[in-house]
Amino acid sequence: MKYVVVLYDGMADYPVPALGGKTPMMCAKKPVFDSLAQKSVVGLVKTVDDSLKPGSDVANMSVMGFDPLKYYTGRSPLEAVSIGVKLRDDDVTLRCNLVTLSEDEPYESKTMVDYSAGDISTAEAQELIRSVQEHFGNERFAYYPGVSYRHCLVVHGGTTELGNMTPPHDISGRVITSYLSGSENAKELIAMMKESYDLLKNHPVNKKRVAEGKRPANSIWLWGEGKKPMLPSFESLFGLKGTVVSAVDLLKGIALSSGMEAPDVEGATGYIDTNFEGKAQAAVEALESGKDFVYLHFEAPDECGHRNEPENKVRAIELIDERVLPIILKALEKYDDYKIMILPDHPTPIVTMTHARDPVPFMIYHKNGAAEGVASINEETAKATGVFVEKGCELMGMFIS
């Protein structure tokens, strides 16, 4: 038996005025997805407990079968593991975004123009993080480069009691004043954020980007604090050897922390321009190499939600249908039996441009099973089935059983 999860990050949504009051799932042409849903168990699953923030970290851990209430230690440590940072028990990590802030105001009054600094390239970002490390790095603080705008700070002997360290994608277009932590424990971190603006605004990388009409990465933004991950192995929980295929360090970190493989895929960007076929082929190769379970993650719908791009979010769903699902299904047909589960981790509504914790639609297709699903899967048709999984981390057991 082979098991494949195709995770459309942030796909679920609320009605979008620009889409005629429909959601992207309702608008997308997704014949392959819908044809599977017609013969699948379809319903809703609550992937984020009401006591937790609706991040991709918590939601994907939940979908993978790890109870975040038991195992979650923060987002950034998972990303640190992915980029090869060896963490000590007393280390605290933070996500370090390279962001674009408005230019004319004092730092505290600036606006979050772009949480991704115009999708800065990894090569450019590495130069900037190198400068940040040279300027701020010492025996206590260490900055590590990641991918594109996503990087990591390790604080040796740090604390996670930092007050309000807000994710930058939650405050797009907003003045940052009330989102800078006032905690005494965060004082040094906020000071580095402020000083980084003066360090980076005239950096050669940013001068070149501005000359090319691109947004400068003119500040670091620290958030997502946490401590060394303590996940059990996926195989010990479910008896399956697994692989996670993703473009983002967070998912790779979950994989590596739980004993799964996380291959790099050339051209995988985490956005709508990603190498869809390359990621699908990596999943196929994992199955052919003897893996029983593959978790194939696509970030593009989530990014489009954060950026208020309804048409691109629709198109992201369609591209997975056109360029991924046919490759996966063709490869699976040679096996005597298989199951495929398709779902988002959480909603990223266009109207709010940030994550929500509402239940999300899911479908489970079993090659040798029999189920009566829905004609076309979306938030409303999934709800109408009456199938509801209240605790997200139990869905994986339902899928594998």
C-alpha cells in the first residue's frame, strides 16, 4: 500500500468579492481533483486547536499526525533544523524575515510594505544575512541564511518569553507601531531590528534592487520563537517510511525532525512559479525507492492569499491539478493499492490576507475502496457531507487505517 498526501497550503478561503462572492476552490477548474472527490470520503477537518495560532507549522504538524498540543515547540526551530543548524537544549531560535518597510518615517512608525522583500532571491538574501551576522553576530547571537526571505536567528541561552513577536505576513500594509514587542526580554531583539534598517537600506544589494525597480530588503523582522524540536519519528507512530517534498524550510524541518527524508528540488520556489513537475517527480521517485508515504506540499495558494491575489490563487489550484496530480496518479496506478488525501492545512483568506483556524475540506481516495463523495469539492460541499474530524492530528490515523 502506498500513501500520498497532496497539501495545498492555505487553499481554503472565504467568499471573495473579486471572484463574485465565490472562493478560489469554487472558481478553479480542477477536473482531476474533482474526479477523485466524486469517489472519496469528503468532509471537514479542524487542523488548528482554538488555543493555538493558525500557523502553517501547527497546521501541517496536525495533518501529519503530530499533536501540536503535545509536540509543538515553535516554528523557527523546525526551520533551523532544515538549514542544518545544530541546536543545543538552551538555544532559542527565531525566524528572521527580510522585509520591505516604508522609507520616510521613524522606524516605529513605518509600514510593512512587503513581508518577503519582493521575493528576494536566495543569492541576494545570503549577502544581506552575511552582513547582518558580521554586524550583530557574537557569542550569543548567530544568524543563518535560509531560502529567499526566510532566515534564522539562534539566541544561545535565550528565552521564549518575548511578548508580541508578530508574523510580518499578518500585518501587510499596516503601521508596525503596535506590533513591536514591548517586553523587556525582547528589548535587544527589537533594537537589532531597528538598527538593521540603517545597516541594510544602502547595502549594495539593495541599491542594485532599487535601480532595477525592485523592492529593497531594508530590515530584518524577528518572530516565531521556539526551542529545539522534540518530535517522535513518523515511522514509530504509523509504521511507514516517509518523504516530504516541499520548497519551504518549515516543512523540511518537520520532516527531518521526525525521521523522514526531505529532498531538494531544483526550481522549487514556494510560489506560483515553482517547479510543479519537478516536485511531482520527486514524490514519484520517493515511492519507487521504497518509501510507503509521501507528503507533497505546495506553498503557492498560501502566498497568493497573503498577497491579495485572488486570480493567482485560483490559478495555483488549477496548476496543481494540471501539472501535478496527473503525474502522481499515473505513477500510483502500477501499485496494487494506494490511498491519496488532498487538503489544505488552514485557510488563508484573501479578504484578511492572513491565516485562519476554520475547519478545512479534505478528501481521501482509496483505489480499492468504495465511497460516494461530491461532484466538485470546495468548502461548502465538504461541509454538506456532515463528515467532521474535530481533532486534526487524528486525520492521519484515519487515512492510514
